Amino acid sequence: MFNLYCYYNDLLLKHYQSHSELTTDKKSKESIQGHAVEEDKEDAVKPKEKKKKKRKEVEDSQAEVEASRRRAFDDSLVLGVYIHRTDRLKTDLLVSHPMVKVHVVDEITGQYVKKEDSHRRVSSFYEQENVEHILPIITQPFDFKKNKSTVPEWEEQVIFNERFGYFLHDSEECPQVILFFEILDFISMEEARANVSADQHERGFRKIAWAFLKLVGTNGVLNIDSKLRLQLYSPPSRVKKVLQTVEVFQWWSKFPRNRYASTLYVTVKGLKLPEHVDPSIRSMMALQQERGSTSYSELHTELNQKTSTQLLERKSEAIKWSRVPGQVCRIPNKPMLSFRGGQMGCFTLRFSYDGRALAAACADRDAFPIVVYEIPSGKVLASFNGHLSIVYDLCWTRDDRCLLSASSDGTVRVWNIERLQGLAQKVLPHPSFVYCARYHPHAQSLVVTGGYDGLLRVWNLDVKDVNGQLLQEFEGHKSFINVLCFDNEGTRMFSADNTGMIIVWTTKIEDQSTHHWKIEKEIKESDLNGIPINSLEVHPNGRRLLIHAKDSVLRVMDLRIFAVKKYIGATNYRERINSTFTPCGSFIFSGSEDGLAYVWNAETGDQVAVYSELCYPVALRSVAFHPHEHMVAFCAFAQNQPIHLYLYDRKGKIRGLLQRGDVIHVLYKDNDSWWFGYLASGQKGYFPAAYVADEIVMNKNNQQVFSIRSFFFCLKAPISLRNQRN
């Protein structure tokens, strides 16, 4: 199939090279130009009420348009068109591996855009010097059968090696560019032979739909740097093809547009090409030379080996973590890095077991990518796209080769981190939302999932089927399952639901069999009755269970006698928020709905730190502590909220955090539990009365002065804190 695809691309290249030598006659140009002007007039029609705007507003608007048109771009940037996916296409048995063909057309001439320099290779490494126009490029085909999906997801970057500013009207000599996108599929060789006389223009392709995008709109706004959703149209039927013309431009300019029941997602942006591009078996851009032709299987093997080698080289670089094995964790107090968390923020985070990567379940307006960052450099290792809704949970394999993601789109997906593949290795289908998924600690081919329908499902990934093998379904919960976790030995599993019930399961593995898994105990705490549980985590020593519920109370349960210790301070009544033990087990970190992060001493129950400078305007959703470093990551699920990484600095101090012996001036005692006061620096806030030592002295303003016994002081939103206590 791949060789067939390459053959057609070579055929197209030869056709358009000969086509570029031909010129369009003057009458045709005038006709097309006239029609383009009419299009502009139609696009420029404005409602009558717009004319009633004040003259100043109109002038400001015109100034903004002119500024947008004069926007300068680095001359080293070239045109990049990222093809994401479509919505579901119409059911057609003849469509099995669609692809997208990208045309760069001049609206005035109706021809392909002329190169700035005819000697420059723009679309293909083997373009000849007499090719004066920018040739179209086709993406790789998306195989429905192989990917077990009828929703095409290419996620492919198409690169035109031409100056980016040239396409955006940065001078009078520049063209008015329209990008056309054709969705095509191969036809069989028998069909091609049968239509040899009827179709001389693009023999070998079945045309499914098309779309267009003006890079510069009629109001001067640039349609770049963000994901766009384009309406697809059906090709006109019974249209006689005209030689020496761009067919899709004729459809756009001369025929009625019949909407196709789907849309295409694309992003256009300026890209900086790498300084050096290694030769490859198959050239993927105009700067990349081919080493020779090969079969699809050989190409696939070479790509896999190349990505695996790159990752191994990266992992082989020795990193010396500051925390030695067995050392008590320090509370990170210095901002280290901030990552982009998606247009709508990030929902959850997870460090890999070796600490070399951080996976972030991000959210854009119409996509939910999983971005993997390298630690400690902060570079993006990979971005996995495929989920259609919020990703609630992430889980790494013990060897860090694969990443598991659970989403409310009804799927759990397995991503191959070593090969950095864009498509999921496995897709486990579910009938409803999936809220949690975990690998078994000692059988990485087994995955357990839970979600909205209240069933726990056990899957075997060690099969050829892309959808895995469903081994068993376990009942026990009467509401939807929010979270599950294993102990370190993998002999016990804990699952919790929306009614506050926790079930302990026996999950010992014998010969990869799960038939002996069963309920060991149902934990029904009276004060958890009817309260949703957000997260569970087993203490590193295996004897305690951290329970995070939606009643603003964290609990640590002794699994031997089922006694519970409570931790107060963080707020959580509405959102899905998690808490976590540090790897040493000495501290508990938690997010909160007030946008802060709270830290407790796991042994004493004292609150020892509050991160008051994160500046999240919404709930802090997820906290992840590094397995080998004094490092913690925070994220929030809201527009443009970043991911923050903090590192421990022995000379640093968390602002807003009191040390033992610091002095607080008490302004008033709100109640027996909470008092309001201020520090010597002038910062004000509430603090728990139970943490205050004996009164020291009355100052000259008749204010009581107290010494602090523990390490707590909150400096943000005292009014909201008062509401929480009431």
C-alpha cells in the first residue's frame, strides 16, 4: 500500500512539473480575477447596524487591520500545515485509507502560487529548476482496518519550504493565498485501467470531499497559529475537467458548494526548519534526501529503530538526582520550570518511574493531547493525540515504555513512549466514561479500568488485536468508580466510587490468570457515606491508605486496624482533585479549590506548608511528586493555566510560610478554632488557634502577640477561608 502511495505521489510530481511550464491565457486570468473580486465583495457585506458605529471605533478597527497585515515574520520560518483529523466521514465501502492533499493556490490567477525563487526546492527534494510553482503535497494514508477506526486521524505536519511571510501579503508582490484541502482515496488498479481514457488529470484517486482556507481573511485577520475547523464540501458531480487548471479552485470559484456532512481540523503556522536533516529511506520534506526505495515494512522497521535509538541515547545520559535513596523528601520551595498546559489547562499529571519524563493530560478547545516533557530539561518529548474528551487518569508501566490514559470519550489508550508514535498502540473500548486505569504492578500486560457504569474490567494487552482482550468484569460498586490503585506487591487492589465506598480486592497473579480475583473487604466509613472519593494511594510502606474525598478532609487509614487519621486545610467540595504521598512517605501534598497547594506531615498531622504564589484562579487539580528528586508539579484545569514545577533549594523559603518561633499579631479571634492576624512584613491571613503557643506580650496598640508552634500560615483569600469554616 505504501509503495502504491509513493507511486501516485511520483506520478503527481511528474504531472505538475510539466503543468508548471504551461501558462494561462489572458482571458482566463481576467475571468478568474473578476470572480475573485466578486467573492471579496460578497465576503465584505456587513449588516446595516455596523454602519452606525462611531467613527473612532471604525478608525481603530482599520488601524488594527493594518497592523495585522504589517505583522513581521522571521525570514527563517517556512509554511507548515498541520493536518489533525476529520469528523466521521460518510459510510462508503470504497473508502478505506483516506489521505489529504494540500494545494497552495493564488486567488487572483487561479494557479498554484509561484515560488519566490524557482531554484528553491519547496515541495519535493527532487524538484527540477524549471518548476516555478509550489506543487501540492499529500499526507500519509490513514488505514481504517489497521487503526480500527472510521474517524481519520493523520496528525501529520506538511511542510512547504517557502518563506512564511511570502504567503501573508507582506508586500504588493506577494500572492493572495488560498489553501485547498482534498480528501482522497486510492482506487483499485482495475478501476484505474477502466478509466484510463476518461480521467487523464489525476488518474488513481477517488475524490471524497474538499475544504478551503484563506490565510488572510477579507478583514485582514490572519488564520494562523490556532487549530481551525473547516467545513467540507462534496465535489461537483459530472464536471468536465479542464486541463492546465487547478480543479479544486474551479470547484470553489464556479460551482455551488454542497456541504459534506463532516469537517476538517487543521493548523497553519510558521516553522523553523532544522539545520541538518538526515537522509531517509523515504523523503518527508524538501530538504530531506532519499536513500533509496524500500518496502513499507522495511520503512516501518527503520523508523522504529531510529526513534528507539534516540530515546535510549537520551536515557543513557547520566543524571545525578539530589535526593539519595532512602532520604527523607524536602519540601520544594523554589520555582523551577513552567510548562504550557494547553489552551484549557491540564487535568492530571504523572512522573515516570525513572523520573526522566512528566506526562500531562492537557486540554485544547477541541483536542485533548497528552504531552510528555523531559525532566529536568523541560523539552517536549512527544504529544499524543487521539482522545476526543477529557483525560482523567494516566499510568506508566514500571519500565516506562508505555503510558496508559483513561478518558471520558469511552476509551483507554496505550501509547508507546519508546517509539514516540502518534497513534495509540492499543485502544480499549468502553460503553461509557472511563475515570481510572492502572497497570498491574507485576504483570504489565494486564490493565484494570473503572468508570461510569460501575464495573471493573480486566484487559489483556498481550494480543494482536488493537482493542486488546477483555478478560473479566467485576461487580461490587453501586455507583460509578472514580479511582483505583494497587499496593506495591500487586496482591491487593483498592477501588472507590461516588458513594464513598472502598472495596479491597485480592489480585494475586498466578500464570497470568485473574480468575481468582475476589472481594476481600468492603470499607464503609460512616462519615464517608454518600461522599464521592477522588483519589486513593497506598503509603510506600504498604500499611496505610490515603483517601481524598469531596468533604475537604484527607484521611489516612491504617490497613491493619482500619483506624483513620484526618488532615484538614485544603478545600474540596466540587472538583476532582488528587493528593499524594511523597516517595519517602513523610509528607502529604494536595490540591485545593482555592488554587493553593497544601502540605502536611503524614506522621503528626501538622500542616507544614501552603503554596500561596501559584496564582491559579481556579482549583489546583493535580499534584505529582518526583520519585528521585525534591521536586513537585502542579496543574489547573482552566484557560491558559500553566504547569508549575518546584524544586527544593536549601537557601530558599516558601513565601507565606511561617517558621517555628515566628511572631503573629492577632487582630481578632474569629472563633475558637481560627484567628486572624498579620506578620511583621504586613501580610495578613487566618491561622489555626491550635497551632499557637502561649501569649507573649501585649503591644502598645493593645494587640495580643503570639508565637507560632507549628509551620502554618495562609496568606490568600481570608474571606473565602472564613466561608469554608462556617
